[in-house]
Amino acid sequence: MKKITLFLLVSLLIGGSAFAQGGGFQRRTVEERVAIIHAKMDSAFKLEAAKAAEVDAIFTTYYKDSDKAREELMAGGERPSREAMQEKMQPITEARDEKLKKTLPEAQYEIWKKQIEPGMRPQRQGGGGN
């Protein structure tokens, strides 16, 4: 019984300290996010090295610009509305898509837009109301 109590106490302490240090959520770095996209694109299209480097550069710019826009929106201290976030991100996403259209053949771009990109969006955690 003492071992179970000790185990539970240690578990609570470890869990509590992890929660106090930010809850465990950390945003991926630009490089990590580009690596994920690179792997998805490579597995779908087997891009040649020069084309893959071009796509990586497009996504590096996209993620840096979107992070900057997000920081600007969050600088006000309050969480921005979804509409404000979409309005700020739309030109950045459109610029990325225009570059991708010039880089990828039309068929690959369509696969990106219809199959790969939707799976790359962060999924919201389930809340109440369902």
C-alpha cells in the first residue's frame, strides 16, 4: 500500500511540475514545420533536389511570415478573433500558393491543395458541446 501511495504522490508531483512549466504545448520551429512538409511532398511527388529546395524555401518564407503576423496580432495582449487572424493570414497564404503554382506542375499543385494541405492544418482539440 505504501508503494502505491508513493507512486501516486510522485506521479502527481511530476505531472504538476510539467503543467506549471507551460502545459506541455510548444509550437514547432520553422525548420521542424518545413521538414514535415518536405517529407509529405517527397513521399507524394518524389521531387528532384532542386525542386524540393525551392519548395522548402517557399515554406520557410511562409512560416516566418505567418509567425510574424501571428506575433503582431497577439501583441495587443488579447487573443485576436478568428476573422482577424484569417484576414491577416490570407495574403501570406495566397503568396505561398502563387509561388507553389509556379514551382509545381498543375497536377501536383492540385494534389497539394486537395489532399496534402488539408491534412497539415492543426486539428482543434475536442471541447464540450458535442
